[in-house]
Amino acid sequence: MHLKKQSAVSAIVHQWGHLIILFALFALGAYAWHLEPPEGLSPQGWHLLVLFIGTIVGIMLKPLPMGGMALLATAIGLLTRTFSLEQGFSGFASHIVWLVVFAFFLAMGFMKTGLGNRIAYFFIALLGKSTLGLAYGLTLTDLILSPWMPSTTARGAAVVLPIAKAIALQQGSLVEDGTARKMGAFLIKVCFQVNAITSALFITAIACNPFIAEYAGELGLTLDWPTWAKAAIVPGLINLAIVPWAIYKIYPPTITHPIDARQTARDQLKKMGRLSAKEWSMLIIFIGVLIMWIQGDSWAIPAATAALIGIVALLILRVLQWEDLIKDTGAWDTLLWFGPLLMLAGLLSKFGVIAWFSAHIQASGQGLRWEVAFIILCLVYYVAHYFFASVTAHVTALYSAFLTTLVAFGAPPMLAAMTLAVLSSLSGALTHYGTGPAPAFYASGYVPLKEWWSISFVIGVINLAVWAIVGGAWWKFLGYW
């Protein structure tokens, strides 16, 4: 009888859990709403802060999908008159939001034409003589696709992961029979770590990077596509060169020279045949959009406009159909959560919340040299991702506040902006839940949880060292500090 009651309670909690969480958030929010605002913060700023924190907690607990939480926050803000109707929908007017949506459509061209898989098999056929070479082949695949796929899940979990698992299976490395360490565990761990690094290289490599550019813009900093790429490319490429080798040393596969992996890749390429007309179209448009992104300033073509031109060209050449764009749920889902979150974060600055937070942090660290404050705050920002299940939630909650605080301490603005930007992506690889593709990689079962966390910690230290030494020197050369 007691077990039946427990089972009934569990069923109710499972079925109505999302409502229970929402009710708890509403109750706590309503209580905080009626408290006196902290000194130095206006009632409007306080109400916005309460709404913002509740939204971030909701995104982490997931009583609704991220888009649902973002729209709920917008509705509450409008009903309570925390912000106006124009302010509430201002996020959807941002070119940054549409750049991400357009990048999703461009990514679909790689997926639909098969060009993404062709690139992967090409690098495997080229470098697959050794297991380490296979890892670098998959790394180069992720790197090539990263400027075009702001969905790390699509890039990592939908393109790279299936190919890595197929290679492991072909080499007899299975989870079920205890042979995961032959090759599969190594490849899975490399691909996951690499996915986080490539996310830091380009503004269009992960959905939260345009957020970062928008926040930096509020301080008068320019983080457009070419500026971001120029800042990240040198330390990023060195980081990508080191990480597969480092994992090979600390978590080595037992198969060091795979049998027939290169031949299998060649067979797949042969099966695919020559580049189709649509693949050629995708490749040419891919190069054209990339050139426009690089030359955007001198040609006066914003990144979103360049991406839109690419999409129109794909439609004209029938590489994509209009129905493909309509059915791209990832793009429209991103639009529905991106716009409201961008709006909320922007109003935090406009209503004085960020300045208030920065002033308090600065007061608590009064007397610290900016170099010391820089190291402490950057490490706190990085480690804080252990408490987040989304890089976007991490960035939305902390980036603007930490950037403003670092600048207030006297840190060079561009150095602070790029450091926090890179740490945002790198921190996603700390856990098995910290970014979109993480659950898919972990669910493959090749790497046990203890090993997953310990290897991620070691690689995290290596990543920090690379970006501190190489990135610091490169950014010194660029005049950022």
C-alpha cells in the first residue's frame, strides 16, 4: 500500500512537475517583486532583475522549453508594465538575431546536399592512416563547418558524432562488449572537446556568440565577424592542434593504426560520386558568403546581409526549397528564444542593473590591480558554468555584468570582451550537460562519467593555458592590451 502511494505521488510529480516548478518560480518571483529594491537600484530595474533571474532559473530547470520561458518572461514583463510593448519586441528587430537564423538556413545547405559528410570523409581518407590522424580529420571537419553552423548540436551531434561512431563500429570498438577504449572512447572525447573550441573561433559558430557581440557593442566595442575571427584564429588553431594529441596521451586508444578506415572513407566518397551541381552551388556560395563576411567592413555589407544574400542564392539555384526554410524548427526555435533574451539583457543595461552590479563588485574588490581582478573574475566566470546547462544561459546571465565589471576595474575593454567570449564556449566542455551536443556525446556510452569529468578538467586547464599564453601574446600584437 505504501509503495502504491509512493508510485502515485511519483506519477503526479512526473506529470505535473513542470507546473510545480512554474508555480514555485511565480511564488518566489512575486515575493521578491514586492521587496524594497536594493540601494542604488530603481523599482523598475529591480522588477526587471527579478524577472530576468526567474527566466534564467526556468531555462536551467526546464519547466518549459527555452523559447517558452522566453515568451513567458516577455508576457509577464508586458503585463506588469516593466517594459513597453516596443521594448518587449525590440529583440526581434536586431540584425544579430537574424544573422543566427540565416546561419541555420546556410547550415541546412551543407546537410541537405551531403557536402558536410563529404568534407568529413575527405579528411578521413586523407589523414586516417592512424587513430590520431582520424581524430584530426574529424577536428578539421568541425572546423570547416563551424562558421556555417551556429547549432553546435547540428555540427557536433548530427554530422561529426555519427561518423565517429561509425568508424569506431567498423574498427570493432563497441560499448556493449567492453571494447570502447579500442578507439570509440578516444574519438568521442576528442570530437566533444573540439566542438567547444571551434565554437570560440567564429561569431557564427554558436548561437550565443552574437549575444556577446551585442553586449560588447553596448560598451562601444566592435566584435563583428572579421574582428572576432582575426582575434580567435591563431590561438584557436593552436588549441585545436594540441587537444587531440593531449587526449591521445592521457586517454589513449588501444588501436593506434585502424584497419581500412581510409579505404572505407574512400568507398563512401566513391559511393557519393562526383560533386553534384547542388554541392558545387553550395560550395561556391559558401566561399562567397565567407568572403563577404571577411570583407564586410570595406564593402559595407553587414554579416546578416551577406548571409541573406547566400540564402537567396541557394533558393534561386534550388539547393534549398522554401519549404526547407519553413520546416527548419531549429532556426525558428532560436528566433523565439533569442529575441526575448536579447531584449531582457539589453534592458538590464538600460535600466541600470548592470552598472549597479558592477559598482558593488568593484567596491568589494577595491584596491585590487586590474590584472588580479581580471584573473579572478575570468576564472569565476569559467568555473560558474558547472552550474549551467546551457552556454546561452551562462552568457545571458553573466557576460554583460562581468565585462562591465572588468572594464570598471581598468582592464582593457577588447581584452576583457574577447577573453570572456572565448571562456563562454570553452566552459561548455567542462561537463556532460553544459552545452547542446553534450548529452548526445555522453549518451553514446563510450566514456564513463568519472573519466568524462576528469578528462574535461585536464583539457580545460590546457585550454586555459593555450589561450592565456598564445592568446595573450596574439592580442598584445593586435593592440588589445
